[in-house]
Amino acid sequence: MKMKTIMTVQGPVCPEQLGFCQCHEHLAISRGASWEKNPVLLIDDPEKSTRDAARLLKSGGRTVVDAQPGGCNRVEHDLLTISQKTGLNIIASTGFHKLCFYPEHHWLYTASPDELCRIFTHELTVGMYSSIDTDFPSGYSYIRAGIVKSALDRENLTSIYQKLFTAAAGAALASDVPLMVHIEQDSDPVSLFSFLKELGVHPKRMIFCHMDRAIPDLDIHKKLLSEGIFLEYDTIGRFKYHSDLREIEIFQSMIAEGFEDQLLFSLDTTRARLKSYDPKAIGLDYLLTTFVPLMKDHGITRQQIEKISHHNFVKVFTDDHE
Ligand SMILES: [Zn+2]
């Protein structure tokens, strides 16, 4: 049987080339609606981002997912440049983010579910569209996305979000890639899980992100993990939310319940957490320099860390499901 590959901005790579993986980062965000909402959502200097990427590689990192979807200030050409200059594997995202990150009258609002599904699938199978922060997709490059990113906002499954999730699920199914979801504070991830499962997305292709900061009730985490999905935790080095020791407790709690094969981690970087933009920032290599040693100090084993940083990532992309 042919080994399944994972699509990066430089082309397909084999699972064994992925190494240490960070499943939800940001290395390029252009100036637009995201920045207007929050000034740290601007990562516009590819030379600086390249320096952070190089630092990550030097610390032992190998692969990141860039979680900025098209139409929402994604800069796929910068991702390609950063990857070419450093050798870091970068997996780009198609899909959609919270609607507050798009200008009024954006095509995402008016396109039909079928149109959206075709657009997302095209980005995964042919190439990502250019200039789609404002214009309806037409011109594209041959740089391909490798994952579908989506977002559950606190308004939950209103009709427009149902349309967007239906299109995102269709594209993830058609291209057999994971569907990654931003989970917002006070949203209902359990209802979303049922909705996506109903659409045919296999639980083992779903990654729910940020639940460590968005959903304080850990029983909800366990309920979803027991359904088979992956949780990506990234409230690490984000002390306005909680300490790294609290984060370790959350990992330990899930591991104690037997879910070590379904956990992933990352930093969800912004301009404020990349060292090349702010010398006082934690930096893209904080997991390797600081958090992984802390996990080891608190009894999380090397084997468990290898699952969280590599094997689980490979599984969510490549395991076969019927
Ligand atoms: Zn993010």
C-alpha cells in the first residue's frame, strides 16, 4: 500500500519527515480586517518570520500548520518563502475563520455552500487563490493548502455558520484531510461535533483547538475525546489566561483518562509571541525550550511527548477511516 503523504507549501512530504510538529501557528498575516480587530494579528515581515522559523528548527522543530485561511489575510507566498529559506515544513490552511475577521460584503457571505466547497477543494488539490481578501476567487498559484481550518464562534450554528461548516466538511472529506476548528469561549463544541459527524466527517479527522482556554469544564473535553476527536491545546506561555503549571494539569488530567493518543499542542502565535517582532516574546520555539522540559519535570513521559508532538499529528492526517 502506498504511504499517504501530507501536503506542505513546498509539496507533499512523508510522515517520517514531519518530526516535531506544532499544529496551530501563524507565520504570516497581512494588514486587513484581522489587524483592525486586533493589532497583534499582523505578521507582515517575511524576513522576521523566517528568523523565528529558523530558531524553531535550531531548537528541534520541523513542522507547523499555519492556521490562517484564505480570504482572511493569509499570505501563502510568504509561507512558501519562509519554508524555502529555512526548510521548515509549513502546512497552509483553506477554509474560514470567525466572520468578524472579514470585511463587510465579503464573498464568503454570499457564495453558496457548493461554491465554497469547490473553492476550498481547489485550494487543497490545485492551488490557493490570490487576492481573495476582497475579490471573489479566480487567479491562483500552485501552492496548495494541506488542511481545512474553520471556526466556531459564540453565536454557534447560525444559518451562515451551518453553510460554512457544510462547505468546509465537504472539502475535508473530498480531499481526505483533517478539519481543524477554532473553538471560541462560550461556544458549544458538543453540538458542533454532532453536526460535523452528521455531515460524514470522521471523528478521527477532527481537531478542536483552544479548548484549554475556551472551555473550562474539562468534562466536555473528555466527552469529546471519548468520541475519538483530537484536541489541540495551545494556552501555553499565555499567562493572562493561566500558568504553564495549570496547562500541565490539563494535559495530565486527559492523559490519566487514557487520551494520550488524541492530544496535540502548539502556541497559536501572534505578532506579540514571535521573538523577531518583539524581543521580549516567548518565541516560536517556546514548546521545545521551555514547555516540553516542564512536562518532563512533571512526569509526562518521553513517549507521551513523542505522541503529542509527532505521532498523533501523523495519525490525524494519515490514518485510514471508513
Ligand atoms: Zn490561530
